[in-house]
Amino acid sequence: MARTTEALRDFQAIATGAGTRRIVSVATAAMRDARNGALFARRLQRELGMRVDIVGGAAEARYGFTGAVRGLAASNGLLFDLGGGSLQITRFARRRPSGVVSLPLGALRLSEKYLESDPPTSKQLRRLRDHVRSQLDEGAGGPVWVRAIGLWGTGGTLRNLAKIDRQARRYPIGWLHGYELSVDSLADIADALARTKEKRRDEVAGLSAERADSIVGGAIAILTLAEFVRARDILVSGQGVREGSLSSS
């Protein structure tokens, strides 16, 4: 809470220095799941004068979709947004959402709950995969979602995995918005990361050090989702909840 308060104080100072007249602040799974989330929001209002909107899973999915599809030729398919605490999946047609589900399958949540060893054991990875499949079966409507035309994704974990792939391929363009990550490449990356100790993962080209503790859980969740809907590629969006919440405000 103290670190979050200081981070928001810094963002507030930057925004004020840039001449902004209004700040939009949105909290997602971590605060909506915390028993003291509403209390913390009131504390931020009192200390910073900042109103924090704790959004539900459906609103988070809507913001993520609105932000992610901007600038992409995404007409039909599924868009997922993987965060630290939750996974939002939006089915869309003609660039309009037609179904949304929010599942407790965030990268940090899964890593902390299922990957106890460093590196994780094959049994732990199997349990994690089985759990994600079970959640997808129950929450995503089973075969209804399998008929998706394309799979699109956003969120820091996916973008970091795309960066790793980009480095390995020596891809010449630095922009990730619209990057195509093959599911086969993702499987190789997930396997390599799962076999690497956490303290050595930041040596992997493209991986941000602060994601070393959650990247394996997130990679397995994304890979399992891609296999579940029989996708061969994932189209990466460089935008998400942040851009969507601003455009909806």
C-alpha cells in the first residue's frame, strides 16, 4: 500500500507538471479481491485527493477491449487481457464485444499458488495447466469459444513474451502493437522459462526483471488458452486497460 501510494504520488506530480486538468485512476483485480480494497481507495482519496475507481471484471474487460483493438485490423475473434490477478476474455464480431468472461487466472496469482519450487516441477506445471483448462471449460462456455476466428491478446505478460520472441528472431521492428507470436514459439519460450531458476530468468533477452517471478504462470495460462481455442498465432496489442479507460472517460 505504501509503495502504491508513492507511485501514484509520482504519477500525480508528472501529470500535474504536464498541465493536466483531470486524472483517471482505475484499480483492477488486486484491489477488488483485497478485503481492504475499498478502505485503501478511501485512504488514497484522503491522502492524494485522487478518486480511484475499483472496476469489476466486466468493466476491466470492456476497457481492455476498447484500448487493445485500436489501430489493429481485428474484426472477429477473441481478445484476452492477462494481468497479475485475473484473465479477461472478450468474444467480438465486427469489432463489437458479444461476450465477456473474467477468470481468476492472473500471472502472479497462478505462479504463487501452483509453482512452489524454483524452478517448478513437471507435476506443478501439469496441475497448473489442468486448473487453467478447468476454469476455461467452466467459465468460457466450452466449445462456443473454440470457434473463434482469431486470438488477440494484451497485457504486460504477453508483451514481455513477445519481446523475448522478438529478440530470439532478431525482429527488426521495435513496435509490438500488431506483433504476431506463434503458439509453437510461445510453447518453446514457456518451456525454457520453466526450466530456468528465477534468479537467472532476468538473463533471458527481452524479459523484464520485475516479471521473473510471475512470467512462467502467465506463459502457461496464455499457452493453455491458445491451445483451448485451437489458435496457431496470437496477435499482440500494445494497448489495453489504460487506453480503454481514458477513451471511455
